[in-house]
Amino acid sequence: MNLGVAFEPLISLPLLAGAAILAALVAALLLFSRSRGALTRAIALALALIALANPSLTREDRDPLTSVVAVVLDRSASQRFGDRAEATNKAAETLKERLSAIRNLEVRIVEGGTDSEGDGTKLFSALSATLADVPPERVAGVIMITDGRVHDVPLPQHLGFDAPVHALITGRDNERDRRVALTSTPRFGIVGQRQTIGFRVLDEGIPNGARVNVTVRRDGTVVANTVVTAGREERVQVEIAHAGANIVEIEASPLDGELTLLNNRAALTIDGVREKLRVLLVSGEPHSGERTWRNLLKSDANVDLVHFTILRPPEKQDGTPIHELSLIAFPTRELFQQKIREFHLIIFDRYAQQGVLPLIYFDNIVEYVRSGGAMLIAAGPDYAGRNSVWRTPLEAILPATPTGNITETAYRPGLTDEGKRHPVTRALPGSETTPPQWSRFFRLIDAQTSNGTALMNGPGNQPLLVLSRHGDGRVALLLSDHIWLWARGYEGGGPHLDLLRRLSHWLMKEPELEEERLVMTARGSEIVVERRTMNETAEPVTVTRPSGGTQTLNLTRAEPGIFHASIKAEELGLWRATDGKLTALINLGPLNPREFLEVTSTRDVMLPLATGTGGGVLRLADLSGGAPRIAQIRSAERYAGPDWLGIKMRDASVVRGLGLFPLFAGLSGLLILMAGIAAAWTREGR
Amino acid sequence: MPGTPRPPREVLARIDAYMKQGGTILFDTRDALAITNPRSGEVSPATATLRDILSSLDLPELETVPRDHVLTKSFYILREFPGRFTSGTLWVETLPANDEEQADRPARAGDGVTPILITSNDLAGAWAISSDGQPMLPLTPGEPRQREFAFRVGVNIVMYVLTGNYKADQVHVPALLERLGQ
């Protein structure tokens, strides 16, 4: 409770001043002339003046407010190394005890750095959240218990309150850690070419210059091993193996006694981009399906098409002068001898051995396929005939033997059991229903599968589409030339675009279309592990978390050829899955989280702010008892010492009530005035 | 033929669908002689009938075969498209104008194949032979090799509808092959 006196003059201030001067003059005159009762008369005048000034007694009821101190605990991932977490908990316990003992002090404990975005430790956002309802003049101070790696330290003038910010640093002075920092990270690379990645191995806590073994992995398989010097910029070349995401990891060998192995590994994703695919299309004769092939291949901006049609085979020379013909020579030697390896795919469309290609070139094609090329035969009646390409050295790699018959009835192509599982034909649009929703074909070249897998079949379970592998290469055989009916919308058409696109991509080894595949995808808060296989069952998959723990998942069948399992994705970083043969990688969040870039504990990050606010930065390890003493300070320049931290106690209070008692009002004022005048009069009259 | 009744609506719808899905129809009014002065804008009765039939179809803009059209080189090199007559012209879908990039291309490649061909030279009349291999109809004016060229026109049209713009692309092949292996 506060008492006071307040004046509220009854007349305006200049008038009151004038009256006071007049009264003072009169009093001075009276005193000077030594007239009788001068003193009492002056007193009476003064009382009259005071009455005019209308004094009143005031009374304030005030409640003091508590000061607030915030204790922020760093719970980020880097605080889990060594005994940091333990030291943090112990210090927090002791601090809580010591602070609670102080009267008029409210202690707020908050955990920070727990957000899952992985963009570093953000203790100050946690702090402003917890102090959001506290006016700045009640903040008594902030104590942060952290490893010092805080990524959102503001300037002192942007803090928003005037109180000391202290930091208690976990960990030790002489910590050491090794990490890999990426200096040049290409984002794209052309498939089949090499990309250069720049990196640096950084040792903290020991001098640079150590020799470090570095392992480079692409999609989980080791592609390079080198020895580099710590601290020096190094480069490594990695081949971009396939289109889509190539995840490259660079891992440095561990340092003795280092804090964590997590940052010895840096990862980056390089998007593989295919250069233009070069396709050689050889049409044996003009026919309706030829335009379908052309349109399909030409509509793909990624394809450079080299197309030759045998418009006039050699045996049809009729003596027409050459200048009246618009014919172009078929550069067989150039195509099949000199430049055959430049093609990604060779398509023979209704091609028969017409004396155009010498047999030696077929040997070249077989060699080309075995060493990694791709060939597609779109067979027509020619395949069953005397001049069939099957009767050339190509026979060695053709997956089906023609019987010599041709079935010419209307039939609806169907998927075989393998076809329902194979990525080329799985879930082909229209195949959901029985019979499938696509138009009929009217011709099938009868053949027997010799060493391939039939994905589609025709009447009597005869193969229609057969795939096979030879060495590193692939061969596909389509045993009907009627797919153009699908393209022309006959009976509603069919999924020719999908089928032929997938087929050509499978032939060119697009990873998307591999039969045996392990894939991880992030779906909401889960990671879905998907195994695509041609088998009836799928092996269990071992999943390795970013932090190193493993877990085995059993996969359940979702649809033909696809098995699923999912796992909660509660950690950010690089997840891997393997079933022993196949591996899959997925990265959640940023590839190289800030949190793990620098992990050695430090005082330096917090020091400027602490000094700017008068606070201190102390190492927990230097303090006896694992926590500092707490001092209550009203006002000072420095709020910290070698083993103590100061709390700025605030005098904030809130007014609850206000009382007012006028002194010269009413009867009491009249009585006092009357008494004064009466006394003066009595004195004068004596 | 003049006075041929217009086909019923469903037939026209089917013709339309056929042309939209890549089919090509050759119309031959066989009346090139009926117009004495082709530049007069005069319309023969058969042409008028054809116009009437086609008026209900959604047809592209037509032009006479340009000199660099694929039809002129899909198998034989042709400058004219004679049949039993030679004075008629062959109309095809207008191809987009050459832009500068393609200016050096000897043959123009539209996106697709023209869905409609119109002539008045009576091609089939020139092709017709009796069972003993003799031509059935006389030619007008009867230039040397006119019948041979009429057959060549037929071959080129068939090659054109089967191979599309194949011939137009062939001019790029040497350059494409040159680039390979570099």
C-alpha cells in the first residue's frame, strides 16, 4: 500500500499563484510593520490558500508481480552425443530447485530444438513461444542449456527484453569430430557420363592434414575408395548409372574418439538425365503398322529416330531409270558395322532376310545385343516364312521359334500370369477386366517360346509378346503386326502407347521397369517399402534407420508382383532397405541436416548475445555440482561470474485499488479555516 | 458422278471418323475434260456434287500439291499426277507454311498424312486393264508414258499413306548418322 498527497486546485493555477503572491505580500507587510497578530494572520492566509489548492490524501493498493525466468533445454539430436543429455538433465534439475527457492520468481522450463524439420537447432523460437504472454519488464533472465550449436541466435537489440541471457554449455572443450562437407554438388548428370563432386573432410579438435580413407557409394554400392587429406578440397568422379535419382554418399573413416559417425557421411542426389535415345527402325516393307511405329517414336522428343524402309528389295529391279525413283541407299555397312554400338535400340519391323543385309551383319547384331544392346522384332508373316530373320544368326538370341503357321482369326490379346507381374504389362490400361478392354487382333505368327518369358498370348495360349535377356542385352519379340489397330482406334483401340513405351524403356534398361526392384517412397509420415518381383513370394526386408538402428519387415502381397510394407518415418536422414540382394535408399528431409554439420560443443556461438545482455556462458563441466549458483540482482552491468549466474529481479506490480480523501473539503476544511481566522482575530483584539 | 445422292448421316459420320483416325480417302471426279478453262472458276457438275457431299464433313483446308510435297517423292519422282486425263489437279490438305528452319528441306513433312485427296484425272480409268492385260480405256491427250505415270501416281499414293512422312525425314538421316559416334 502506498500513501500520498495529491492537489486538485479549485481555481485555475495562475489565479492561485496570484492569490499566493498577494497573500505573501500582505503577510510580509504585516510582519514588517510588526502589527499585532501578524503571524497568526499570515497562517490564516496560508490556510485559506491551501484550502483553495484542495489537497487530498491518496492511498494506492499495489500487488507486486513475479519475475519470470525461462530455462531452455536443448533437445536437438546433437545433444544426444556422449553425456550431453545426462548433463543437461542434471543441470536442469538443480537449476529448477535453486530458482524455485527464490520468492517472486516464476520458473518456466521449455524444451527446444525438437522440431522435425531438421533445419538446425532453434532454441530462440522455443523461447519466444514460451515468453509470448510475459511483458518484457517481467523477464528476469534466460538460461539455456545447450551444446552451443544454436542456429537462430538473434542480435541483443532484437531480443525484445532487457534481461541477461545465459548459456550453460554441455560437452567438453577438447571434443573432436570428423565430418564431410560437400563443396560442389551437381544436381543433374547425363546417364552414362561422369559427374564431379567436390568435398572436404574437416577435422575439428585436431590439426588438419590427417590422411583419411574415403568410400564413395552410389545407391548403396561402393563405386570408389580413395585416401584424401583432411582439410583439403578433394574431387571425386561418379558415373551416373541410370535416369532418375542417383543417391551418392561420401563416407570418411572414423576418427578416434570422435563425437558421432553420423556426419562422417554426406549424401547428395544427382538426377540422371538421359541424352537422346537413338533408335534404329528398319521396316522390311511399307505396311499399315509402319506409321504407328514412326508416330510413336517421333512423338517422343527424347528419341532420335533413324528409320529405313526397304521400299524396293534388290530382286525387284525393273529397269526404271534411277533419276525417276526417289530411293535412298540403305547404308548397311555404316549402320550395322561402324555405328551399331551408337544405337540404344534396334527395331526390325516386319523385316525378312531379303538379301539386303549380309549375314555378317546379323552376327554383329547378336554381338551388339550380348554386350548390352537392345533389339525388338515386330514380326509379321515374314517371320513364319522362308526368309525369316529366325533363319539367320539372330536365331541364337530370338526368344521364340516360328512354327511356320500363321493364325488368322479374330482374337483378343491376353496377359499371361507372368505378364500380370511383369512391369512391362502389369496393370496395362484395359487389362483390369476379363476380357480386357482393348480391340482384337486378326493375325498371330505361331511360335514356340524357346528361352524367353511370354507376357501376352493369343488363341491357344500361343505367345504374342516374348521377352528375353542375353548377356547384358535384351530382346523382345512381338508376334503380330496388328498393334496398329489399337493406334487407329479400331473397336475403341488399345493401350499401344503404354505398351510400346514401356517395352522400349524396359529394353533400354530403365530402372523403373526392372522386374526385380526394391523401392522406398515417403507417404505422409510413413515410408512404404515396395518389392516388385516376378516371384510368388518376397523375402523379408531389413530397414536401417538414419541413426543406425535396424528393423526387419515382412512384406505382404498387394497385387500381382508387388509386395508392400510400411514403417513409421520418425527420423530424418538417409534410410536404407535391403533384402540381401537389392537395396533401396530414401532420404527424408534435407540431405545433410544442419544439425549434424558441426557438432562439437562451443561457447562461441552464444557468447556475443550473452555478453551483449550482461549474461554469461559457462561450461557445465567446469562447475562444481554440475550447475551454477544463482544470484538475485536488482540492477547491474554484469549478471554473471565464473560460477554464478545472475537473475535480474524486477519490481513490476499491478495496482489493485485507489483511495482519495480531500483534506479541506466540507465541514473539516471550514472548521480549520474558521479556527485560523478566529485565532488571528483573538490575537489582534488582545 | 453428277447427281449422286448424298450418303445418309451415319455413313458420313463414319467417313469423318475414318479420316480423323488416320485414314485417307481419294475422291476422283473423273471430269477433268468438263472444264475447258481451269482458271475460270467454273465448276463441273461432278465437282458440285462432291462439294455437296463433303459440305457436311469437317474437312481441313485444301491446296494443290506443292512441289515439295511428300507425294512427289514417296517412291517415284513425280511432277504431275496424270490419270486418264492430265489437266486436272490433285488437292491435298494444306500443310503449315515452311518456317525458316525448314527452308532447306526438299520435302515438307506435315504432322500427319492428308485425310483427303481429290483429283479429276480419272486415275482408276487409266489403271483399268481387261483380263488379257490390255488397257480398257483410251487416254487423253495420250502423251507418251502417260499410262506408266498414272501407275506411278498410284504407287506414290499408296506408299505415301503407308509410310507417312518417312520420305520427308530421310533428308535428315545422313546428318543424323554423321552425328553418331561423335
